[in-house]
Amino acid sequence: ELKVEQNPLFLSMQEGKNYTIYCNYSTTSDRLYWYRQDPGKSLESLFVLLSNGAVKQEGRLMASLDTKARLSTLHITAAVHDLSATYFCAVDGGATNKLIFGTGTLLAVQP
Amino acid sequence: DAEITQSPRHKITETGRQVTLACHQTWNHNNMFWYRQDLGHGLRLIHYSYGVQDTNKGEVSDGYSVSRSNTEDLPLTLESAASSQTSVYFCASSSGGSQETQYFGPGTRLLVL
């Protein structure tokens, strides 16, 4: 059974600091997704990582995938308050586009 | 613009009642999914469909059913609502291509009393 673990579950950080959210998964998969959810809102797609070594960047966020280590990271550079949200990683569960989600990381960026 | 909508956005019901949550997408996507979101559990897959007349059980399907009679709609039915089904429900769709992410609806907050 595929399991997806994120850590930390909660992250409080100051504006301007850097940090990394980790996403580990238990079985082989070469497709990983990152989503953002604002409080009371829906999920917004951030990144789709499709192969080992894939790296994608958008603004202050950079995501990478190491399929051999079964690990994805979401790196935050010089955090700003607008990045406060819950971030989810999701792994393709084997069947077409069937996603297994991590429990999420609640990020709070303090001014 | 193409979109995915859910209705109702909020629902209060009583235990034992049948409840149907609607999901409608205008992306013309083949794949549609229902998730529930609860604190500490992230999103868990309830049912999914890869096309008309196709439905599949997800990891938490007990007490729920779906039917797919056209491409645009995948209604979720709670046959006999239970308090444990109080949750936020999200519908999502995707085209099914290898690089395709899922697009999520706005969610339905369901309270079962």
C-alpha cells in the first residue's frame, strides 16, 4: 500500500528565511504533484514532477524529485507572508492519475 | 472558461438521510474523482471514474456511491448519512494525460447531525 508522508506537519517561519518541506513515499512512482491550499479554499496545482531529477521553480518555490530515494522536496526561498498556506504533495498511486496525498504541511510565515 | 463546480457548497443533514453532492466540469475531462478532507488525514480518495459508465472504489468508499452517465457529471451519493461522514468533499478532474494534474472544485462542506 502506497503511503505518503510529509514533514514537518506545521512550519512557522519568519519572512526572509529559507526552509524545505519534505515528502517521502513508500513505493515506486515517477510522478509527484505539489498543491497549495489557502484556508477555506480549494487546492491549486503548483508543480508536476514526472521523472527522476526533475526540478521546477515558480517564484520563491522550487520542487525537486528523487525517485530512487522516493523523496520530493519543496524549497522556500526568502519566505513572504503570501506564501502562508497548507502544502500537499501527492503521488501517482499506480492506476491512471490516481493520487495518494500526504497529510499536508501548514506553513505560517510571520512578518 | 472551463471550470469545475460543486453544489451545494454547504449542507446540513440528519443521520440516516440520503444526500447527493453534485460535481460538474466543463473541461471535457475523462477522469473525475471524489475526495474527502479531514484534519490529520489530508485528502482521501472516495471514488473515481475514467469515463462514462466507469466507476471505481477508492480507499474510503464504504457508505458512498457514484454513477457516471455523461462526461461532465459525477454525483456522489451518501446512501444513509452518518456523523462520521461530516467532512469537506472535493471533486476533481483530469484529462488523463501523463503530464496532467488534477483540477479541483471549490468543495462542499457537509455536516451530519
